[in-house]
Amino acid sequence: KIPVQSRELWNKHKVRKFGTAEEFEEKFISHVEWTLARSLYNCDDLAAYQATSQSVRDNLVIDWNKTQQRQTARDGKKVYYLSLEFLMGRALDNALINMRTDTSSQDVGPTDETLTKGNTAREMIRNAMKDLGFKLEDVLEQEPDAALGNGGLGRLAACFVDSLATGNYPAWGYGLRYQYGIFAQKIIDGYQVETPDYWLNFSNPWEIERSEIQVPINFYGYVHRPESEKTTTSPSDWIGGERVLAMAHDMPIPGFKTPTVNNLRLWSAKPTTEFDFSKFNNGDYKNSVEQQQRAESITAVLYPNDNFDQGKELRLKQQYFWCAASLHDIVRRFKKNKRPWSEFPDAIAIQLNDTHPTLAIVELQRVLVDLEKLDWHKAWDIVTKTFAYTNHTVMQEALEKWPVGLLGHLLPRHLEIIYDINWFFLQSVEKKFPHDMDLLSRVSVIEEGSQERYVRMAFLAIIGSHKVNGVAELHSDLIKSTIFQDFVKVYGANKFTNVTNGITPRRWLKQANPKLAELISETINDPNDDYLLDMSKLTELAKYAEDEAFQKKWNDVKQFNKSRLADLIKRLNNGVDIIDRDHIRNTLFDIQVKRIHEYKRQQLNIFGVINRYLCMKEMLQSGSSIDEVAERYPRKVSIFGGKSAPGYYMAKLIIKLVNSVAEVVNNDAEICDLLKVFFIPDYNVSKAEIITPASDLSEHISTAGTEASGTSNMKFVMNGGLIIGTVDGANVEITREIGEDNIFLFGNLSENVEELRYNHQFQNTSLPEALVKVLNAVESGAFSPQNASEFRPLIDSIKHQGDYYLVSDDFDSYVATQDLVDQVYHKDKKEWLKKSILSVANVGFFSSDRCIEEYAETIWNAEPVKPE
Ligand code: F55
């Protein structure tokens, strides 16, 4: 503690934020010299990125400290978002955009007064950088993505922390600081090759290492119960066998146009300083060091599976390590206030992003019972009032379950607690539904039946939470009628709710699409971009949907973004330009970018492309002119991108097929560049920021009932792209919001999926003619002349293995809908632009700010802490 008489001195030298270009320049240079130990003579773009980031970070840290003080003093309910993935992407541009430009606060910082009118803080920095000899865009490019996630689930967490800060919620994210995020994808001879993601190779200016915050975490060992304590529900000692340290790394999360800067705390594993001296003395120095290195492996790498549970011990270790460290941190902060334990749920809400953090439920129960000596039931009441769980999938293979043996070996005391939680739960079920043994075994946390017994993490998460939500209406209905139906019976339907996903318009509109953002703010007369905080303002755009002058501007922005993407594609294609720039305005950019998964049906897309190509060739063969072909199949670029899990054979084969088709189609002179296919390697957040604004059409074509929500669908709509999609996930609500005239829906509905699958299994179903032609061409080696059978598994899964994803059932409807797309795009541009404008006008619902408000009101009971 600093003595009171010293405070004056502290205040005299209080740190100040930079507010003007000149102050920024001074800061920048001092970071070049002092932080980087470089100089005017060896400051490259990378150094400029680091110095700029350090400077901006200095401003953020001042607000970060104030935010933490304010939130602590105000003592409102704190929200903790536990996610094993935060797919943040780059931080610098986002920080510049979020930098405050309001004049309401006395804090120093870029304000309207220090900026010329209409300029933003970002513009100020751009100009300053220019004066210093750098181009902002080039400097921004130096930043590696923070790619600590697989896909939608991780990106959702990133959008949520952005919206939490923007909404001034006292909220922290907790995750892991993986040394390697999702792998970098290379395409070699058409195949995906994974390489490590060296994101920390050049130091990370956005993280603040908290070497003073180190939490010891135990694994293995055994349980010791004092003689006097007879049952497993009484306080027990867990004697851990292996111990590692969790060290905190904090990332500041700035809100948009607010001084609130929240915290994202990521844990990394370190060895303890306890050295095994017995080994050392025995001369086994090497072995002893290796033991210590084992510790670091816990946070070495992100598991690269999306929607698939691999069940590896190291993954369980990651989960416990992170849950225990986060819980310890949360409990420590709570205890400072000396409030009674019963008030824990009034002070704290913990949201579980999927079942990955379910052990936090068990850990809190352990802390309360074993360490704080609370009565089991009192403790359990606190636990269930604190937690809430978000489900992101109904697919069996993605639902986590851990072998009882594995869990009990790694966490012996936790397994006991899980058994007891289950025991009390089953008793309550038995009371409500006496003698229903089937029900009991169906809802038990322990799955029995096979040789192995498993802990069902989703069931444990439901039992330990007061609310369970799905991520889109259709999905939230589906979890109630399928995987969790017995729990609806047990708890009633009110425990289950829906919060439809959203995305942050700061990154996905303002940052990714500055031209569109500018056109919008000018059109709706909102020079300060307030619409980014209140997206209902976008409805103003509807007035101009049919205004020709406005349509032209709108189209110009789209063309600009398409050129930007064409440049990227050229660069990724070793400088070879496959897109005819003279015709870019009349080339439909058709994009599907997301993780590669059979349920997302990139195979349906590429089969559609093959069909188009075959039809074009057939027309030419039967004597049609190229103009006639172009009339029927106008210009189109079909763009794919996304990573496959490294061990997912079918997904990797789909990537190879796309690249093989591209090879043939792009080099077929006969079709005169009317059709092009490109697979964008290493799809990630920063590439998404270029890709998303450039779509005319994007594909969200999952088998109905399989995609919980989807969030890229929202991103594309927010950028004026139209959607071709199935009636699945959030597509349903997108349709409701933007109007069914403005979306191209096709395919079977989720309620028919079961029957269709049944028919494939037990009926003789025939394939549509067009699909047969496509499959025959693939089978004949048209796209793999060296190895005709290369794509057999993709064909067999449709022809001979029951077509689980219903490609054949939706094929004709997909092709017909693509034809309709061509019609509107090429024959009625005005109609197309009208649809595009109306889509953006009505996309407001999908701002993640709206989601966070819903979570705060209906699940957390938390309120913003507004800065004065
Ligand atoms: C990762 C690891 C495991 Cl073990 C399971 C799932 C995942 C994962 O990445 N899931 C995921 O991304 N799910 C997606 O979540 C999005 C956000 O809610 C949804 O929009 C999307 O539909 C869903 O697939």
C-alpha cells in the first residue's frame, strides 16, 4: 500500500493518454527507441506495427485500469465468459476504430476537438503514420491473427467480448493462451497441409503478462477423507500428484465509443519451481527437466477439431487447468469483499461456451465443499444459480463425453463429486417420475451400456446450470425436442431458452467494409457512426432501395470490394489473375467460406459447379455458340475457403476435389472464362475481412437441422451479399428479418430429414439425373486423370452409404435455385441491388450487442456500469 502522503506525488506524475497526432508521434518514437531498441535507421513496417500497437495499448491500459476500478467500486454483478476459444483476429485496427471520439469525458484522448471534423482517431493516426514515413494499411498487415479458435464458436466469443465492452458490462473473458492457435493451411498439389501457427514468434504487444498471478493446479493423485467424514459429500482432501502453474496474460478489450476497456484473461502453463531433487540427486537431471517441460505442453496447442469430440487426455487436462485457474481467480476476487457465500450468485454470473468448461461446475462445488466447508446442498444451490450453459450443436459426434476411467485418474475428487451430483439429481427424477428406470438411465450423467462408462458433459452442464440456451430459434427448439427432451420433462421448458447469435458490426461492417460504412453514414446522415451502436438506424436505408443514384453508389462499393478480393486471389494464386477485371461487374462472386465439414455440404456446392460446367460443355458440343452459353450460364467465380480438421478424411477429400475441379475448369479455354473456381488457402479472420464484403452471393447450405446457427450468414448479409441457403440455423430468422423475397432458400426442411434418411437406408431411392451425370464424370476421372478412383469415397457416401447429409435429396432444388440467382443477378440488376439494400437495412437484429442485452436480461441479470 502506498502511504497517503505519497499520493500527491503519484498524482503529479499521473500518466496521460496521447490525444493529438503530435503526442502520438512522440509516443511512437519513444517506443521505437525504448521498447524495441530500434531507431530511425532500422524501423521497418513490423517495428512500426509494434510501436503503434504499444502506443495505442498505453492509451487502452489507462482506460483499462480505470474501468477495473470503476467496476470494482460499483460492485454490480460481474459476468465471466468461459470459452476455450477466442478467435480474435487482429487487434490494432479494431482498437483504432473503437478509440473514443466523444467529447463528454475529461479524459485526455483523441476527441472531436483534437480531430478535424469528420475525421476519426483512426484518420489521425493514419496521417501521423504517413508523416512518420509509413502507410497505415501496410503496417496493419504486419499483425498476425490471434487465431485461438476453430470457427463459429470461437469467433462468437470474440464478438461477445467486443459487445460486452461496448455495452459497458463488467465482464471478463477467460480462456487459454495457446502457444499455437489453429494451424496455418497450405495447399500443396491440391491437398491441405497443416503447418504450425507461429503467432507469438514476434512478441505480442497486446498481452500483458501478469507474472504475479500464478495459480497452482493439481492433477492425478488421490482422495483422502478424514475418519470423521464418512461420505463423499463431506469435505475431503485431494492430494494432487502433479502440479503446474497457471500464469495470467491479459488482453485489453476496448468498447466502441466508450472508455470501458474490459479484460480477456488467458492462462498459460508453467512448471512449478519445485524441482524433483530426488531425481536430481540420483543424477537424473535430464528426466527432471523433462517433467518440467511436460507442464508447458498443456497450453501448447489448440485442438483443431470443430464439431467433433476427440476425447484426448491432454484436452481434458487443458479443460481442467483453465477451469480451475479461472474459478480460483473469480473466487479470490469475490472473497476480498467478505460477503457471505450465499451472495455469490448475486455477485457473479458464469456463462459456459459449450460444454468445454463444464468442469468449472464441479470445481466450484469442490471449492465450496472441500475448501470452504459449506454444506453440500447449500454449495450446490450456489453453483446452479451461478452457471448457465450455451449449447452449439445437436450432432452426436460433437457432444463431449469422457471415459470414467480417464476422468477419475486425472481428477479423482472431481469424479466423486460428479457421482454425487448425479446421485442427487437422479433421486429428484425418481421422486417426480417414480419407477421410470428407462428415464433414469437416459438422463444419467453416466452413460452405461458399452464396455466403457462415460461422463456426459452436456447433461452435467444442464444439471449444474439455471439456464440452457441454443443459438438460433430453430436450434433452440431442436435441442428441446431431441437431445435434451428428457430434461424438458424433468425441469420444465422454462429452463431452456434461445439467444440467437450475432456479430459485432464494428469489425464486420466498419472495419471490414469502410466504403460501405461511409456510404451508410452519409446516406442516413449519421456522421458519428451511431448506427454501429443502434443498428435499427439502418432501416433508414430502405427508403433508397429503389433509388437509382443510390443503387449505383451501392454497386460501386461492391465492385470496389470485389476488386480488392480479386487482388487477394491473384496474390494467393502466385500472381496469376483468374478473374477478368474488364467483366468484374458482371461476374457473380459466389462464396462459401467456413470450416470444411460434410454437414456444411461444400460437396453439394462443388457438385453444383461441376454440373454447371458439364452443362456448358454439353451446350457447346451440341452446337451452341459461346454467347448462347453465356446467356444461359453467365459469368461466375465460385470461391471456397476453410480448414479441415487434420484427421477428417472426407473433408480433406472435398478440398482436393475443389482444387482438382478448379484446375480443369480454369484451364478450359473453350468456356472462355465464363466460370472460374478458386480455393482460398488458410481462411482466417483477417482474410474474412476482405472476403465477406466482396460477395454477391454466399452459400449457407447445411443439411436442415445440422447448423446450430451459423454466423457468417449474418456477416455476408451485413455487407450487402445475398444468401443461397437451406432452412437451417439462423437462416430462418434472417429470412424473417430481411424478408423472404431477399434470400434464396431451397431444399428439404429439418422435420423431413429423419424420414429421408430412413428412405435412403431401407427404400430404393434413385438419384436425380443431373447428379448422376456429375458423379459419373467424377468417377470417370474427369478431374483426376492420374487416379480415377481418387474421389470414390465422396461418391460412395451418396450412392452406397445412405447419403447421410442428403446431398441427393437437395440437389435439384439447389441447382434450380442457382439458376434463379443467375436470372436475377444478370437480368434484373436493379432488383438484385434492391434486395441487397433491403438486406442491410434489416440486418440490425444480428448485432451481437442485441445478443448480449438478451443474455444480460434473461440469463445473467447483470447491468452495465456506465462511465460518468
Ligand atoms: C469445437 C470443439 C468441439 Cl469439441 C466442439 C465444437 C467446436 C466448434 O468449433 N463448434 C462450433 O464452432 N460451433 C458453431 O458455433 C457457432 C456459434 O454458435 C454456430 O453459429 C455454428 O452453427 C456452430 O457450428
